[in-house]
Amino acid sequence: MMDQLESVRKQFLADLESFPENSKEIEDFRSKYLGRKGSVASLFTLMGKATSEERPTLGKELNKLKQDLTRQFEERVSTYLVAHQKGEDDSIDLTLPGKTPRIGSLHILEQTLSEIKDIFKSIGFHVAYGPEVDDDYHNFSALNIPEHHPARDMQDTFFIDPTTVLRTHTSNVQIHLMEDEDPPIRYIVPGRVYRNEAIGYKSYCLFHQVEGIYINEKVSFAELKGCLEYFVRQMFGPKIKMRFRPSYFPFTEPSAEVDMWDEERQQWMEILGCGMVDPAVLENVGYDSKKWHGYAFGMGVERIAMLKYKINDIRLFYNGDIRFLEQFS
Ligand code: DAH
């Protein structure tokens, strides 16, 4: 009987020499010797055949064998695990500089928009938003641009259906605000607008505007000029060259545009339209145009960012080039 014990031990030690290489082989090895149906467990059946004199010694020897083999097996498993892990540890070179994770930042347009908002908030304007998909009435007719009026051609329009458009300007929100609230009101309205027009360095099919509207009992063109000059100086600094130029918009009378000197191209660039709100527009929203007066303006955010940050092509805002965007993070 003791011979049988010894031969299991020998076999076990021989197998242990070529100790398994992966976890599946380790498990097979364990169950072959130490499992419920393994060689050691089957040696315990010898107890039944032993005489009562043999039994105590046999029992002792069996337990000793089981403990021995278990201990040796576990030792080998832990050597195996350590060796395995060491392999992984070697692949980490702690002396290398770390990889800095990319951190996102606000898009340059978003930064420009918040600068614009902050300047107007500091002089008493509230911020409002309105629909990008709107009806013909709010985008055109209520602003004194009737159907078939040539002024509609000033803004090539994306139509959703014959009477619904992607707004061509933020001026539609002037109408919504005046419909919803009684005067006096003083708002700026930032938002996206869409134009179905030729794409170039300063024109894109979508862009951003900030609309402004101020309605009160006494409002003068001088106040409009003062307000916009203040804005431009805050945005670009005191030395910037700007000019007011008479212009035409159906919803303002008189109307003007503001140009800024583009140092890069050595020419004027238009950044906004403005004027005194036309009495017809006030009447359209039910305001008494004898009592209430106002001014309005609408500026192009991309063009302002282009001048301020010396960006020479409007398309750069929209192509998602990380190298461009990172310059402003
Ligand atoms: N909506 C005009 C445009 O997109 C800009 C504009 C001009 C807005 C005059 C105004 C305004 O509020 O008074 O070209």
C-alpha cells in the first residue's frame, strides 16, 4: 500500500517538473492529483481494505501526502503567477513621461459669443433665444419684407416647405419678443442662421448672429451709435478703426451698417446692420408706433471673430480641424 502512495508522489513530482504553462493546464493538473476524483482522493479508498493495525499509519501517511502535494502545487502556482505578472510589469517603464489626456475647450465661436454677451449684459441687455425653424411671417413679412419684395433676394433662403424656412437672420426673434412682451424691452439674441448662398472666405451656409433690440418711449439714433461704438471698443480695444455707413433694411428707417478695418486684407469688412425700428414693424406686433420707438441691430459673429483673432477663412470654424481649434484653447 505504501508503494502505491509513493508511486503517486513520484508521478506528481515528475509532472511538476514540466509545470503547466497556462491557467487551463494548471486546473487540469490540480484536478488530476488533488481534485475530487484525482489520484490522491482515490488512494483514500485503500483505507477500506486496510487491517485495523495498518489503518492509523495509513491514514496518517495519506493526510501527509495530501498536504505535501497541495503545498508543492500551491507553491508552483504562485511562482507561475509572479513570473507572469513580472512580464507585464517589465512593459511599464516608469521613467517615461506620462501621456497627457486631451482636454476639450470651448470652440472659438462659443468664446466670441460669450464675450459679446458679457459686453451687452453689462449695459442692461437681457439675453433671449428663438426658433431656428420659423414661418415665413416671422422671418420676412412681419419685418416688412412682403412676398415678391426684392429684399427677399438679399438673403437666399433654405425652405422646409413653402411657408417654413430655416431662419435667414436672428431678426425673426425681434418679432417673437415684441409679440410676447409689452414695451419697454431690451434684448440681445444670439443664434444660428442659414443662407443658401455661395460659399467663400467670408460667407458660409450657416453662421451666427447676435440680434439686438431696444424699444422705449424715447430712443434716438445717437443712442444706437453710442451703444454700438461702446460695444466695438470693448470688443476690439480703443484703437480700432470703424465706420457707420448708410444702408437699407426693410425693417429699419434710417438704416446703417458698421464696417471694421481689416488689417490683414487692408479693406473694410461689414460686421453688422442696424437702424431705427420701422414704425410698420411696431404696428405689426401691436405696439403703438406713435408712443414707442426703438433701435435694432444684427451682427455677424464669425466676422467679428475673424477680425479679432485674425482668422482668414470662415470655413475654418466648421471643418473641425484640431490644429486650428487648439490655437484658441
Ligand atoms: N437681419 C440683417 C441681416 O441679417 C441684419 C440687421 C440689420 C439686423 C438691421 C437688424 C437691423 O436688427 O436693424 O442682414
